[in-house]
Amino acid sequence: MTHVKISMAQALNQALRDAMKADDTVMMFGEDVGALGGVFRITDGLTAEFGENRCFDTPLAESGIVGMAVGMAMNGLRPVVEMQFDAFGYPAFEQVVSHVAKMRNRTRGRVELPMVIRIPYGGGIGGVEHHSDSSESYFAHTPGLTVVTPATVADAYALLRQAIEYPDPVVFMEPKKLYWAKEEVDLTEVQPGIGTAVVRREGADATLIAYGPSVPVALEAAEAAAAEGRQLAVVDVRSLVPFDDETVCAAVRRTGRAVVVAEASGFASVSSEIVARVTEKCFHSLAAPIRRVTGFDIPFPPPKLEKHQLPSVDRILDAVDDLQWEDS
Amino acid sequence: MNSVEERLLPSAEPVRLLDQNGVPHDHPSYRLPDRETLLDGYAQLIRGRRFNDQASALVRQGRLAVYPSSHGQEACQIAATMVLREGDWLFPTYRDSVSIVSRGVDPIDTLTLLRGDWHSGYDPYDRKVAPQSTPLATQLPHAVGVAHAARLKGEDTVVMALVGDGGTSEGDFHEALNFAAVFHAPVVFFIQNNEYAISVPLAKQSAAPSLAHKGIGYGVPGERADGNDLAGLLAVLGQAVAKARAGEGPQLVEAHTYRVQAHTNADDATRYRQDDEVTPWLDRDPIKRLETYLNHQGWLDDDVKQRADAGAVQVAERLREGLMPEPEVDPAELFAHLYAGETQQLREQAAFLRDELAREEA
């Protein structure tokens, strides 16, 4: 056992380092990822260790970055690219939707694109305009993409290693609010996570379904609820696509009540998809309509107002209180 | 030694080695290709023209959904692939079917997209031809990626990336040129300037002195050629490919040509241009001028002509016969190529469609 206490940022860095060591076709590139090590230091030291051919800075153009990765993946390499911030990734949207997502399909499986698009996302870090979007729903909506987001340090390492080895393109959403959260982890123990949700906490009364930055908030809410005598289960979705219906629905069936927690605006979102799926599949197990705690349908607020947009323990507990307990 | 201007600026006039009357002209930087190359090019032009016209006819007969023809642009189509080696890559647009076929891809597989039985019908790795791109200029960053990967792997691959005049307005055109220049990627960006982006003429597309000038801002040398002169195109593109292969970085070539037909069969060109604009271009036809020159040289004997005609007849027959039967499509395939593995959700949706079809049949 080699337990170490590291942050999610360090775990992601270690995952890149180990992947590049294990496979010399793995290439890391993007804006400021070279000498600087990325604005969040996720690529810290990679250029020094592996050279400029393996980890390099690109011109400041996201469509070019993703488009070049497509070509490199077509030609036998495994590119990992960084979009510096969620909202700065939008110039690459056409490449992602029209090419990254569709290449396997349009060529009848002849061209695989083993590539990873890393996107730091979400708020809670006091970022000014365009630095705090939750853009996961755009990608989850697009057939052909695999979309994952870690909520723990261990998952950050394991999911990124798996994403890099994956035969399909993976949109890897990194909750930047959790970059500095530290955990004791054993990086030699890697469980595959793509396609699977995981129950982070058992509880008999209601299920909180969350992902990415909302998982620690949900766990905190469950802790607070337990103090008040209500036992809440917490499911970490972590793989938005493919979605693990089985684990999520099993958890909801055990409790009969559920709240979905997500930072993104609720309208036409991953959270609304989860509610729809669970309702379709588990209707007869439900004692109350599923509630959601999401961001409002507004542009992400400026730093001094962002706390009103983020799911909070209180909002989660209020939503749980609203699950028609009087009827049971 | 060379000033920046000398290195980057295109020629003052498009390079033309054979004028529209088939008369050869000396050029300080480019030489006429040899007899064998021109005769091969001639046969390919004849075949390309027949391919275009047969495909258009098959649209009218309902055998193809749509066909964006390169009629009149065949010299560009042929030259783009004639200058490549076996291991080189071609990144075509939707109007470049003739180029794809001249690269050796089966004509029927080439037309899968336009027939509508799948999106791309050929194996891109087979002849090193990327899937035809319909979103404009989006294939150009891919071309840079393939070239950069080749360079990192120590291969001397050159990538020929095709784009139209309209495509040079897209952001991806500029990002691709910039990336290619910064990474010194062996890409030849080849603009077929046919004067129209559907209905919008070049004057409304760009105020640049020429599209080849667009390379200057990125440090990419530009050159321009008469797009209906196969000899000039082979010389210019051949040199661009040689430079890219020799490690001189990306090259930009603009061919001046003209879309003598409508954008596609679904377009009505009379709404935006007059016939008297088109007519002079018919006299600049790429086949006619090469034929005149070859005849004048005494190189176009019956044997050569027969072989060229035979190639054209063969490709036309292949199209007619290959496209006549209704293509077999399999609804189950709709779910087959999204991911390397299966997902529960797609399994369920495939089963739904299967059941629906079974009920319809019952």
C-alpha cells in the first residue's frame, strides 16, 4: 500500500505523467501547458520531463487545438488537450461536435479517435466572467462523445488514466473548485470508472444524485441530514456518458425519494435528463416527484454573487424536506 | 538573402505555363512537366470530366441525392493528387470527388456520401484520403495534425489539404495556417478559387489582393496558378510538395478557376450571375488547352486518345452499374459505430428500432 495525501490537481498531473511514461504516443498540448505547467498547474513539469515534442504550448486557438488533435489521433498518436477554461473551449465546439464525436460513425468504425479533451469547469473559485461555466450538458447531448467528471482525488487519477487509454474520444470535465482538495489515496489501485456511477454514501431515506463539484456538497448535506435523523444516500454519477442507469436507479429504488444536485443551469441539462430517466424507469418506486437543486437559468454570476448560483447544503436539505414525507 | 516579401509573396500573376490557346510560355521559376506526366494528366482529365458529368446525370436520374460537380475544375482535382506519393495524405471537401477517385479510391465508395447510404464510404487509411468534409475548412486543422504527427514520428509524409475560396473566410482556415506554420508542419494548403461560395462572389468574400496573400500573415509562402492549366498546376503544386517534404514548412497555393455549373443540382445560378460571365470561362477549359498543346507537340496519337477514352468509358460504366441498384442499408448499423464498445442505452434503442421494423413487416 502506497497511500499519499495529494490534491486533485496533483493526481491529474500524476495521471498525465504516468500515462506519458507508459505510452510514448501520448501527447499533451494546449495553451500555457508547457513551461508554465498550465494555469492550474495540471501539466506542471511535463515538458521538462518528456520534452517539447510530448508536452507543448500551442497558439491561442481552441478550434485549432482540437482539430490538430483529431489529425494526430488519426495518425496514430494519443493526444490529450487542455481547454484553459470551460467557456474558452467554445471556439472548439464545431470540431468537437462535427468531427470528434462523429469520426468513428461517419467512417463506419474505420477511424478511431483516442483523444482526451480536458476542460476545467464550474464555479466556486471567484472567477470573473467566462471562467465558471458548467458546459457538460453541451457535450453530454452530443452522440459519440464520452463525458466523465471526477469528484474525488482517486477518481481524478483513475478516470484520467482510463480516459487516455480509452479507444474513443473522452471529454474530461475537471471541477476546478476541487483542484486543491486533498485526500489520502493509493494511486496503484486503479478501478475502471467510465460507464459506472458509484454510491459514495448509503442511506435509507432518500438519494442525492450528484456529479463533479456537487458531490462534496451532497455528502456534506447528507452528513447534516444524518444529524437531524434522516439518512441520505449519495450517488456520484461521474460518468455522464455512458450513463449508469443501473446504479442510479437501484439507489433510487432503495430509498423511493431522490434529489438531483448539479451546478449547471437546470433547463435542458444533464440534471433534467437524470430526472427524466429515473422517472421513466423507477416511477413505481417513487414516493415523491424527484426534486432538483441546480443553478438558476442565468449566466454564471460575477464573483460577489456566485454563492447564490451554487447548490448549497441548505438548498439540498430544503429540497429533501419537500419530498412529500407527510404522505408516507 | 531573400527578403520576407520574396519568400512569402505569391507571383504577381497566376503561374501559367499553357495559355488558354494551348500555347506554352516560359516561366522563370517553373518548368513544363515532361511528356509522360502530361499524357497521364490528360487521360486523368478526360476521366475526371466524364466522372463529373456522369455523376450529374445520375442525380437527374435519382441515383444520387446531390452532386457538387467540379466540372471545369478538373485540372485542380487531378493535379492535387498527381503530385503526391503513396504515403501522403489528401484532405478533400465535398466538391473533390474527382480528386478522391484519382487518388485510387473506388468511384462508388467515393459517392457513398452523396448517394446517401452512409456518410463516408471508403477506408481513409486505404489510400490515405480523409473523409470528405462538408463543414467548411474544418478538415484543415486535421491535416495539420496528421502532418505534425508524421513529423513527430519521423516520417516524410506531406499532406494536401483542399479548401475553396469561401472556406478561406472560416476561422479554421486561419487557425490551421497558423498552427502549421508554428509547428512547421508539411502541409500544402490548396485553395481552389472558383469565384463562388454558392451564390456569393469572391468580391464579397474577401478584400485580400489574392487568396494566396493570406499566407503572409502566418509566415506561410503563397503562390498562385491558373487553375485551368494542368501543366502550371503540376509545376506549382509539385514544387510546394517538394518544399514541404524538404522541411520548409507549410505552403499555400491558390488556383484561379471557375465554377461553370451551379453549386449543386439544387442550386439556381441564374439568380445571381449572368451567362455572359460564364461563357468566357468555357473557352478557358482545362482539357481543351492541354489537348491543343499535346496535339501541337504531336504527342496525342490514337493510342493515347483511345486509352484516355477507355478510362472515361470505364469510370462512367462503373458509376452507372454501381449506382443503379438501390443500395442496401441496414438500420441496425445506425447504432454500430458510435463507440468501440456498446452502451446500455444504445442497445435499448437498437432493440426498439428492431421491434418497430419487425412490427411493420408483420
